[in-house]
Amino acid sequence: MAAILIESALSLPERITSVSRRPASLGQVPPGAISLAMGEPDGDTSAPVVEAAVRSLRAGRTHYAPLTGSNELREALARWVTSTSGRPTTVAEIVPTHGAAAGLASIMLGLVGPGDRVIVPEPTYSLYADHLAMAGAERIWVPNRADGCLDLDRIESLAPEARMVVLCNPSNPTGGVLSTAELTRLADIVERNPQLLLIADEAYGDIVYDGVAFESALALERIREQTVVVGTFSKSFAMTGWRLGYIVAVPELAGKISLVHRTINGSLNTFVQDAAIEALKTPPSYFEAMRERYQRRRDLVVAALDDIDRVSVKRPAGAFYAFPRVDSDLSSAELVDAFARGGVLVRAGSEFGPSGEGYVRISFATDEQSLAEGLRRFGDVVEKL
Ligand code: PLP
């Protein structure tokens, strides 16, 4: 009882700090160091999107937008989601958000509360745990199996007592992509537990390799009422700094998420939403070129890591991360320090959940030359460990 009282007396910052695995800041890249740490595309936003924002600003589109998002953007997103996922999607199911980050926060704050149990397969994107702490929900880590697949037996056993399961697919940090079999069994579990919501963060849904078509949770029609999908312009369109994401959910859930989102954020930037409509006109060839570019880098990373003794890595099937295990006595955080001293910046695997200990995350959203040099340094450091 005393413990509960003390816990509830924690302020929100204290609650977040007590669970957070995220670095306080990504810090500066010291002169001469190569950063393989950042989760953002190295290229700039495409010229037509930038021009659309400039046109919008010049046209005086500098006033408040509707609190639920611009109608034109929501219509464009509903068409985009319908055509890319095959799921007929209405405007009432679209919530534009201040990046996926604010979308995720609004989901957690809007759909779970104190005492609700939330299943989080890990290693996974570190922000979910912080949002769940804000909401006061109970986060239950479920480590992935040794083969990288979801531990669906464990998820199934926890499901009857849980309110939500949060997936990152494709995965940051592992680059894993869920198989049809995993998605189907997950849908079975969700369908059998009507109180359970499935949150699918598909920030990297456009970045899947080897010619494989990405399977979105939006295709799981039989659990439509229980599914919330998170998207973002950040990765697909190299628009991290514009801060624009979106959520797709049935109107009842979308309404709750939108209410929380607008209560915190107010409306989104008007000219950013105008530019996003232009981004949604991007031809398929752009995405094909993007995937080819990242896939070349993925191959380079896997080949380089495979050549280093005491390092093992699963071939990423999507996103722009590799998650190698480094066989040493050092913790992930100590490994990160050792790599930084060797001139290459990576992220600690433990940031992404308890089972990330012993791993580091390498981002290959970096030009090939820097990537090759960064990997050479990485190998040198491991050799001297
Ligand atoms: N979801 C995942 C899996 C991410 O990796 C990131 C950013 O790194 C986000 C969400 C947040 O994206 P946004 O820039 O849209 O807030």
C-alpha cells in the first residue's frame, strides 16, 4: 500500500525518468566521428514538397488549421491509405498528428489508464514505455524469441488480462518484419480478446527489402475495430523536421485519440499539412529508389558485420537499422562508449528493452562512404575489446 502511495505521488517527469531507457540527448557528433546513431534519412525532403510549403506560406496559409487536422489532408490520407493498404478507409478514420511521436502519446493517454496492462514485445522503439509511464499503465515486456519472432505463446497467455499490445513493424531497432503467419496468429489472439487493442507502429512500412510487399495491420479486417495503425511522413518522405504523422483507427477510437492530441497540441501547422498533400502525390518510383538505396547499404552492413569475429547479426528485412550482438564482457552502454572512443557512434541495445543488452543499434541511413568507414572503425574496436 505504502509503495502504491509513493508511486502515485511521483510527478510525471519522475514517472518518465524512472522507466525511461532513452538517452537524455543524442549529443553532438565530435569532430572526426562518424554517426551511425541517428534514426533519420540522410537525404533532404524532395523539392516539390518544399516548394508546396513555400507556396502555402506565400499564399498566407499562416493561420490556425482545423483542430482535427486539415480536411484536404485527411481526405488525401484516406485515399493514400486505401490505395496502399487495400483497406477502404474513410476520413473519419484518419487523425493527422504532430509526428508519430505525438500520435503514440495520444494513443497511450487516450486509450489506456492507470492499472491497464500493456504487452510490449521487445526489443522495440523506446518511446512506448515512456508514454505508458505517462498514462500510468503497467508495461509488460515480452522478449522476442531467439529467432527474432514474436513470442506469441506468451502474448496469448497474457492477452486475457491485457488492454493493449504495442508492435513496432518493421522493427526499430532490429529491422525485423512480421510474417503473415505471425500477423494471422496475432489477429486470432486479438479477436478472441475483445477488450484488447492492437497498436501497430508502421513508421517504416515503406522500407521493406528483397521485393517483399509489406503487410500492414490494416489488412487484418476481422480485428478492424481493435486496431490502431501509426504512420509518419518522417521516414518515408525524409520529413523528420516537419513533424507530421497520422493514425488510422475506427471512428470511435480515432475520436478519443484526436481529442487528446488536440488538447495537448492544438492544431497542426497549416503549411506543413499543405506540403504533406504534395508528398502524397510522390510517384512509386521514388519509393522503389529509396528501398534500393537502403537495401544496398543493408547489404554492405551485413557483409561487413559478418566479417567481424565475435559479432553476429540477423539480416534486417526492413527499416534502416541493424542490431548486431557483440560477444564481450561489456554492457551495451559500455560498448557504445568504446565505439565512440574508436570514432563511430552507435546506440546501446539496452535502450530498446531488457533483451537488447549485449547488442548495439547501427543506423544505415548514412551515405555509403561514411557507412563503410564507420563499419571499418566498428571492426577495429571489436578486435581490440
Ligand atoms: N516510431 C518509430 C518506430 C520510430 O523509429 C520513430 C522515430 O524514430 C517514430 C515512431 C517517431 O517518428 P516521428 O518523427 O514521426 O515522430
